[in-house]
Amino acid sequence: MSPYILATLLFSLGLGTTITFASSHWLLAWMGLEMNTLAILPLMAQHHHPRAVEATTKYFLTQATAAATLLFASTTNAWLTGQWDILQMSHPLPMTLVLLALALKIGLAPMHSWLPEVLQGLNLTTGLILSTWQKLAPFALLLQMQPTNTTLLIILGLASTLVGGWGGLNQTQLRKILAYSSIAHLGWMILIMQFSPSLTLLTLMTYFIMTISTFLVFKLNKSTNINTLATSWSKAPALTSLTPLILLSLGGLPPLTGFMPKWLILQELTKQTLAPTATLAALSALLSLYFYLRLSYAMTLTISPNNLTGTTPWRLPSTQTTLPLAIATTATILLLPLTPAMTALLTL
């Protein structure tokens, strides 16, 4: 792809998200989401591989459905209440419709089935953009709306954490595992959204840091399935010994960064007298933990037959930039002691 076209698409991607961030009118927010979708489609299909084209088509159809529902719901709200303002979304019917449309956009269960399929057809760089940047605009709208339908949010949240756990158990493709991991993390965010929006934001940020480091590790190793992880020792020995910590951080184990949002969310849910919900969410985290442990085992405790082709890569200098990976990995492993500072910063 030409650098000029790539720069234009990335600029449009950023602009679409910024427009949604800055808008208080539903029509403008919808326009930002559409720009976002249209800018990422050429990036997804750039390699002209049948899998990539299929993934792009699936993504386009689901996003178009979600955008149409969003536009219909916001128009209905304007018709019923005379308000186009995002903060004035008061009628329960359009609010529920918008919530479901945004859930489809980010891939919450039970509207999740497109996400693993789409992510599987993309390369790791575009997959990273889809898993992180593309979640920002819908979340900005969800946080502005402040939905009050407690039951629906808890159902969506719990369904996502359970589907994200169970769905990843029998996968061997890393991108599908990361897609189910994304669904599970989004479930945690939705569970707590109505009680503590700042905590949702904190969870989103920590999820971004952890996902960036995981994607970058797989990109450095050029790994797309579990079997290719076993050859990591010969490619990047130091990174291979750190990767289990990154994966366990995604699983939410102390004393790693990923424990912070789960700990605070469980505490908040208990305060809101939702102990059964908190228990179910904590148990669903064990499902996710199983497949992260499986990846860790495949990467560090399994060594592939050590032939000449396996030992060559570490002698050759890598052309990939590793600074973003170093920063993201450090943040993924060591941020837990900064919990009080981060929560104070987000509640300002």
C-alpha cells in the first residue's frame, strides 16, 4: 500500500474517533463511527487474501447493521423526546436499542460471533487496531449516555465474560484466542459501567496496554497458532521468559497489572450488593486463565526440535522496532503498585 494512502487512512481513522469523542449530537457521533469503519476497511483488505477479504466483508456488514440501528434509535429518540443530545437520551426504548447497537459494534456477547472470525482473517497489526482503537469511539458514547438499564447491562456483561472464557478453550489460533479474550474483558467493563464509569475507563486502558504487548509479542515471533509458539526460545529468549507474565496479567493474576481492574470491579460489585454477579464473573475469569496458562505452557515449557533453521534467527538482527513492546510489557507487568494513583487520577 502506498505510504500516502496509508497515511490518509490512518488520519481518517483518528479523525473519525475524535469526531465521536467531541460530539454531543447523535448525528455527528454516528458520522464519526462511519468514518472509523470506512477508514479501516481498506487496511483490513490490503493483502488481497481471500481470508482478509472475507473478514473485511463480515466486518463491514456487522458495522453497517450496528450503525443503521444506532441511527434508527437516535432518530426515534429525537421523535419521542425532541432531543438529539447524547446526554438527553431518556426514553427506555431508543436507549436499549442504542445499547444493543453499540454492543454489536464492540463485539459483546451475544452479538459477538463476528469478532473471532474477522480477527482470524487479519494480520496482527490490523488485528491490534481492531482490538484497541476501534473500541474507543463506541465506549465514548456508552460512557456519555450513562445507560440505566441495569438488568440488560449485567446480562450483557456476564454473557460476555462466560462466552469469552468458554469460547477460547478449544482454540489453537492465537488471533481467535485474543478475540475471545477481548470479549471477556469487555464483559467486565460493561458489568461495572453503570456503577463506576471511571473504573470502566481504567479497565479499558489496562486492557489496551495488555493487548498491545500480547499482539506485539506474537508479531515479533511471527506466531499465528499455538504450535509456532514453541519455536520462540530460539528467536527471542528473554522475551519468551517474560511472555507468560504478560499472559497471566491478561488472565488477572496478582501481582501483575491485570489484577487491578478485576480486583476493583469485584469490590465495587460487592458494594452494590451484587455478590452473586461478582462470584460468577470471578469464576468465569478462571476459564480465561486456563487458556492463558495453555499458551504459557506451549511457549515456555515446550521446546521444538532444535534444528539449524530454529537456531538461526537469534543470530540475525531483527528489523522490527521493539521500543513499543518494551514499554507495553513493562506496563503490563509492573503497574499494580500504582493502583491508588491511577484511580485517583480517573476520579478527578
